[in-house]
Amino acid sequence: MEVKKSGRPRRNREKAIQELEAVAASLKPLSGSGGENRELVEALQEYDRAIRAAIRAGVIDHPLVVAWIHAKRSVKDWGALRELRMGLEKGATQWSAENAWIAQEAGDLMEAGTDVKEIQRALLQLVDDARKPLVPIVEDTPAVRARLRRLLLTSTKAFRGRLHRLGLRPFDP
């Protein structure tokens, strides 16, 4: 199976996480000197760029990213969230445990080069196979499996939209 690739390479999730953690580790606490304030502003701008790059790479569940999103929501900075074009300004209700499971599993399959239709089929097979436990993100009960099945039993176009809202950008048209 060939995977269509866009002209721009997709950022690797692990690389985005490493860059984000490196930038976060380099931040220093605020001190009193005026010259250091300029350095702090530049460091915070670099941190903001790293957060945005991680979000574009599909890293929505990292604690630093979650804290950044909550901070932007708490000060009602809807413009910063809207610029990412991922529906983050709409509120946190879209991130249920089921959506987190879909994002994690679909992200792993996308990195392997699987197309959207195959991802949808594979996730449905995982949900339907009661012998295989679900990952620890969701509680493995028949009710949760039924909700996951309902979320996955949509058209491919609707599933692609769900992946997009969860921060995953599939390559296929």
C-alpha cells in the first residue's frame, strides 16, 4: 500500500515532545534585572512556538500542552487557540476518554503510514475484539466499547473530521 505524502514533511510527535521539553527546561525563573527580562520574553516566545509546533504535530495530551491550552482558555485568549485551527477554542468537552483513546491509537497508525479508511477499520476491530483489552486511557467496559463503536461507525469523511479536530492530519485526500 502506497501512502500519499504532502510536499511538507509531517512533524514527528516524539521530536516535537523532545523540543518542547528542552525549551521548557531552559526557562528560568523571573529575576530583578532589566536585561534579563528581554531574555525571559524571548524564552517565553520560544516556548510558545514550541507549544504550537507540538500541537500541530498532534501532541495534545502532553501535560505542558494541556496546561498551555487551559491557560489560554482561562484568560479567554480565543485568538491564540483559533489560530491553530483545531477547534481548541470551543472548550474542553471534546476531549473525552474515548476521544483520547481514538487520538492515541489513530496517531500510532498514522505514523505507520496507514490511510484513514484502514485506521477506522483497525480501530473498529480493536473495539469489537473483547479478548484484547483497551489501553489504560479508557475503562474497558461494554458501555465504553459501545460508545467507541458509535464514534467510529461514521462515514470516512466524518471520521477524518474527528481526527482533524483531535489534532491529527491524515495524508490521504
